Amino acid sequence: MNRLWPYQAFHNQPPQKPFLVTAERCFCYGEAQQRVGQSISWLQQRGVKPGARVLLAMEDDYTTLTLLMALWSLGASALLWDAKAPAWESLEIIESARADLLLLDRSLQQRWQGSRDWQRGAPILWVGHTLPGVSGAEHGYYPAGLEELPVSTIKPTCSADQLAYVIFTSGSTGEVKGVKLTHGALAAHMETLKQQLGYGAESRILNNLAMHHADGIGQGPLVALCTGATLYRPYRFEHHTVKPMLQLIADAQITHMVAVPTMLALFAQLGADQDNVFKTSHFTTLISTGGYLETALWQAFEARFRVQIHNVYGLTETVLGSLYSSPTAGTHKVGTIGQPADCEIEIRRLGEMERVPEGETGELWLKGPHLMDGYLDMPQQTAQVLQGGWLKTGDLVYRDAEGYIVYQGRVKNIIIRGGFNIVPEQISRVLMLHEDLHESVVVGKQDPLWGEVPVAFVLPKPGAEVDAARLAAHCRLHLQDYKVPQAFIVVESFPRGAVGKVQVGKLKAQLKQLEIDVDESGVSSGRRTEERVAEQLLQQAAEVFQLSMESLNLESGDANTPGWDSFSFLNLISAVENRFEIVVDIEDIIRIRNLGQLLEVVEKQLQQRAA
């Protein structure tokens, strides 16, 4: 069996070199190496052996990374989970994952009180903070007593086919699957990232994406472990941290920044007077990943900030990426996902193994050393997507005349209307060209005559009045008649996941329960205008955060409201702008921290309009 250890660069760095920089402090490689060695001893004392499955759910990045390295050194694997996930969802994962040990953030002890019996099954070890003076020694939380343990002298190795970690993903369907990734897949993909994106020991990487997501753990933590780079995670990404994050690029001499398209949109919206932020002597690489990058945003961002975006296409099932629209690799073309690197691709007809002719849309299949080992304890689902060494991605693409791959949408989202296949993302992109719309998502609705018909959820721009006849006419200019949506449903926000992707499954569920009440213009809205402003605001917040109105008040804010993060907050701002037909100034957006402050802004705008 071939042995390897792709993380040797972590052990070889000078002790004083920065490893991880957070809001609290800078952790150097020397103390991180010592923490890993002592954590190995700590885990050995608690019976962790090669092949063990250990679930990690904690909020502290440094603790997560050092425990991850300790587990790998012992030949164990990690199941990475979100410590902020709802209790019911976390308990379902814990029950299905069949972990041998749970390493849980101590905040969960209180947050999960009152939930069903979650203490049965695997033993639990509680994890505290890492800062001096708050180690939790008085309660026995890790890392209490760690400094008294010897630094392990174990020389870690692993095999290429040994499980490294499992990341849980639900995609757009809502079904949670655990993606198994081996050390061999991670090692192969890290080499690709070095070549495509220029990562190395001198890289200073700014990546604030959640570490239980593929791009959060991969493009930053894993790169640092494999290259000896320095990772910056100083802020949780929020609307009010946009400006300091951009300023950090110059202050910390950042070389690489990793973002999802939603973040790029927020940088463009809130990063006023920071157009030159990427024009430093050190900065080299801006990476967009984790979702489809709209061509309009791509073009506008590059023109304004004068920086080329490296657009990465990949799946959790491929570690991170597979195709790259990369300036440094000569594959940069706006509006495409570029070309494959270190893997093979085929574009096949739906439901068949036959390749499509050049220029025709089909399903993308991938083959390479970076593919997942399968879904955790889900053999049937694994067999559906892994066939003969190829991964069936579920994504629709075509190859343009220059050989670049153009993303079209998801196979599972296809609407079949009277035998005709409709890609809903194509309709959404057409609708985004309309001057009245800020965003649009199209889904299929069951129909007794046609089987399915497209229905468009539309989010208008502030102050815009949606007219279905105009939208339909706009669609007919660019689409065949059978692709024109049957109805346009006005929404004030979209349900989104942790990295800002619209959760299409939730929209489909809403559609099943919704009696579409279309007015004479063909628009479904359902807005209420007779309620008092404060009540409307609380109701809107309850809808965005998916909470009861009774649980909210004007003191509810980012520090005490479940689900209040940067993405959901901006959903709330957008919804409020549409409901009250106002525009919230950028400076107000940055200042607002609770519903009371938002109410003040709304009432002020309404008073000004009335005057």
C-alpha cells in the first residue's frame, strides 16, 4: 500500500511564521505544530484509533484545524459539521453518521437543551475556546490540561485511499449527503490548485467561507497545510465587515482572496471608494467559486476594480474545482467556466452515454484523481453518480466554438413541458436583462395538461412596479413561446444557504403549497399594505429568518437572532425596500445591527417621501 503525507509543509515551516490570523490573534506555525502534537496525545488517551470516525462541530477555526491534523496523524477521519446548524438537523446527522466520537462546541450544550435525547450513542467531548484565560479548565473542556501532555513524536502517514474527511451537502435538492474524500483526492487536487491559482509558501490567503463547506476548508486551510501559506480569517463575512475586509488586502499584503459570487456582488455594492483595493504590489489572484458567476456581475466587477477574476467550477464531490477560467493558465473567458485541469470531461446526452456534438448542450461528466470516494453509507446514491470511474455531475453545459465550457443549469431543475425540455436557468438569465428586476429564479409547476410549466419568482428593483405582460413580452423576444413563464410571483427575498445560493428546493416546496393568485396583469404578489410599519417589519423579518413573529422584537439583531447573517440580512434589506418602496442607503446598511435601527431608517424614508 502506497503511503503519503501531503501535509509535510505544515511541519516544515519556521516556528515564528504566521499560520492562521483571526480576529483575536495570530497563531504561528510553531505553536500550531505543538498544539497538534499535544492533541494527538489527548486523543490517544481517549481511545481514538486508526479508522475512527470523529464528528467535528465547533465554531473556533484554530481548534478545528489543529484537531483535524491530529486526527489525520492518528489515521482517523473527520466528519465536518456546522456548529450553527439547527438542533433538529444536527441530531439527524449525528444519528445517521455513526461516528465513534463527537467533538462538539460547548455552546451546543445550552443551545440543544430541550431537544430530543441527543446524548445517546457516541461519546461526546466538549470543546472550549483557545484564548488564554478562557480555556474552560474549570469545566474540563478541551483544551484544558493540554499543555501538561507530551508532544507526540508519531510520524504521520496515510494511504491514498484512506478517508480524510466527510463534508455534508444538500445542493439545491435538500437531501443531505455526506461526501467522502480521501487523502489521495486531496493531495491530487492541491497540486492542481498550486498550478492553476499560484498557491505557495509565500501566499497570504484571505478566505472567510465556512470551514464545514468545501471551499471554506479547501481554499485556505488545506492549501496552508500543504504549502505552508498563511491563512487570514479575521472577520465573519457580514455586511458591516465588507470595508474592513477590503482594506485588509492592502494592510496584510494579501496575495489571494477567495469569494463566492454573492460576496463579489456585496463588494461592488458596499465597497464605495475602494476601487483600487486590488491594485497592490502583492495581490495576484481573486477567486470566484461556490456558485454560478453571472456574466453581468463578472464584467462589471472586472471593469470597476480592474482585476481579472479566476472563475472556478467544481462540486463538493470533486474536492473543490475541476474547470478553471483562469488568466494565469490562459483559460480566462468571461461568461464561461473555462477548461478542465488535471481531469477528463465528456458532455453526454441526458440519460445516455453518447457524447453530444460540438455546441450542443448535454450533461457534464468528469474523471480524475480528485473525485469523491462516494456518499457516506448511501450506496444507491453513490452508484447513481459514480459510473465506470466517471462522475455524473448533474450540470448542463456546452462547448463553444473556442473550446470553452459554458454552464447552462442543473439537470434536476429541467422542466419538461409537453415533451419539450426547458432549462430554468436560461429563463432566469433572460429575465435578469429586464430593467425592473433585481433577481429571478424559475422553477417547474405541475400542470394537468402540459405536465410541467415554468413559473418565475421575481424580486423587483426598489421602486419598480412589476407588469407580467411586459415580462412575458420581454421573454418572447429572447425565448421560444413554450419557455415563457405561466406566472410571475413577486417575492421580497429568496431563501438562501450558507454561501448565498438560492435554495430551489424550498421555492418548489412553497409552490406546492401556494395557490397562485394572479391579478389582471398576471402578477402574483400578496403584499399587505394596511398594517403598521413596525408590525410589517417584524413580519418581514420573521419570513426572512424563518422564525415566529412572537420570537422577534425591535432589539432582535445580529447578536441574538438565529439565522441572522450577512446574506439573510441583505435579503431582509431587499425585502423591506420592496415592501415599503424605499431605497436604504449604503451607509445605513453598514450601520444597522438590529430591527429597531432598521425601523428608524424605514420610518425616516417614509416621512421624507410623504413630505
